[in-house]
Amino acid sequence: MGDRVAGKVALVTGGAMGLGKADCEALAREGATVIVTDREVELAHKVADEIGGDAMALDVTDEVQWAEVMRAVAERHGGLDILVNNAGNVIFESIEECSLDHFRLHLDIHVVGTFLGCKYAVPLMKNRHEKIGGGGSSIINMASTAALLGYGNIPAYAASKAAIAGMTRSLAMDFQDKGYGIRVNALAPGGIETPMVMGISGRAGTAPMDIPAGPLAADALGHPQDVAGCVLFLASDDARFLNGLTIPVDNGLYARPHH
Ligand SMILES: NC(=O)c1ccc[n+]([C@@H]2O[C@H](COP(=O)([O-])OP(=O)(O)OC[C@H]3O[C@@H](n4cnc5c(N)ncnc54)[C@H](O)[C@@H]3O)[C@@H](O)[C@H]2O)c1
């Protein structure tokens, strides 16, 4: 147990598995009260039981559910300091294969979900430093290297992740100008071993890969904890001078020249 986010209240979307679950574990380990949300509510409760947190059903595309969740957060926890907009999906399809329904599905989960999360969280997150002290609140949005690099088979996913990077910058400037004390950043992970990636690689339901503890080879997948460590940093007051960024968490992928 540490105290890097001690006394703070955190809400994670898509917290039932994968990166979201690792985020919940890391935030709880460092002292936050964590609200695990997911549309898979039973799994969310299981994670909450494991970490000693709270759990709520939340489909991020549903505005009514966001309003209800934030009402319950205010009632049960008195405010919110950390929001991780993590819930996501991906369907690998070129533009010739991708239906408008599938395109809208990606926009709904990633762009609308992140928009609603930020919109409904602002009243609970602004001016928290005046109430609980510390460096202020932090929103962490989940983008992807697909927001930064060109992958031909995921136009819907890439468009939605690039939109998250743009929204992140806009909100960061708005909240800073208004003096709300809310920083907004995004992470852009490369390939991380989660149920999503296991499904894509045809290993759904099999045991996760054993990601080595030491330095990683250039083509290695990351472990969910590699992203959760960055979420924890951005959530903590150690990151109070970081705002409006979309940060690759990709073992050097974005830095490497491609040809
Ligand atoms: N795993 C990677 O390699 C990788 C890389 C870059 C970005 N990301 C992003 O990280 C985030 C998490 O990915 P993951 O790999 O852990 O995925 P995952 O599929 O393993 O887990 C996603 C979670 O989100 C939940 N979810 C999906 N749609 C939802 C909705 N509408 N409302 C609420 N919950 C919903 C699922 O139930 C699940 O618990 C996503 O935004 C993804 O795009 C992942």
C-alpha cells in the first residue's frame, strides 16, 4: 500500500477487465477510493470486492446512466478527483468492410462515452483543491497509438481515438482558463495483453501471455500494469505540471521510424 492518491475518489469506466481493471487495482493500492464501473456489472462488483472499492453499472454511451452514476457518486463519496475514461472496443475492418453502424458504434463508445464522462464529472471535480487540498483533479482519457500512427484496418477506431486526443486538449485549456483545477490528459497505449487483444490474436479464453519483468524487446506486448502505472502518475499530484497531452505508452513504437 502506498499513498500517491490517498484521500482521492476515482471512477474508472470499463473497469471490469483488461486495462481498466489494472487501473482500479493501482489506484486502490495507492490509497484512492475506487468506483469500478462497467456494463458487465457482475464483473465490476467482483473487481470492487477484490480491491475494497465501490461498483456501479454504467454503459458509457447512455447519458441517463451517467447522470445516475454521478448522482450516486456525489451522494456516497461527496465528489470526484480522478476520472479514467477507459471503456472501449475495436473491430478490425477496412473502410470497405466497415458499415455505418459499426463506425457509429466506435464513435459512440469512445467519443460520446468520453464526452459524457467529462461533462457529467465536471460539477463533481471542479475546485476540489479548495475542499480537500492537494494539486487538483485529473481526467485521464484512453486514446491509442491508432490516434497517432496509420493502421489501414481500423478507420473507425482510429477516428474515434484521434477525436479523444483533440477533445482532451480542448477540455484541458477550458478548465485551466476557468481555474477549475482539473487537468486533462490522454494515454496512447501500443499493444497491451488484455482480453481485447487476446480476442484479436485468437487466444480468447486462454491464459494471458507471460510478459517478462525486465526490459522488453521492441516487438513485445505490454502488461496492463505498464499502462496502469502511467494512469496512477497522471492521477497523482506528481503530474500537476502535465496538461492537455496525449502520451504514447508503447515501448518506443511511436518514436521508431517506419518504412
Ligand atoms: N489493449 C490494448 O492493446 C490497447 C491499446 C490501445 C488502447 N487501448 C484502449 O484501452 C481501453 C481498454 O482496452 P482493453 O484492452 O482493456 O479492452 P478489454 O476489451 O479487455 O476491456 C474493455 C472493458 O470495457 C468495457 N466496455 C466496453 N464497452 C463498454 C460500454 N459501452 N460501457 C461500459 N463499459 C464498456 C468492457 O466490458 C470491458 O470490461 C480501450 O479504450 C482501448 O481502446 C487498448
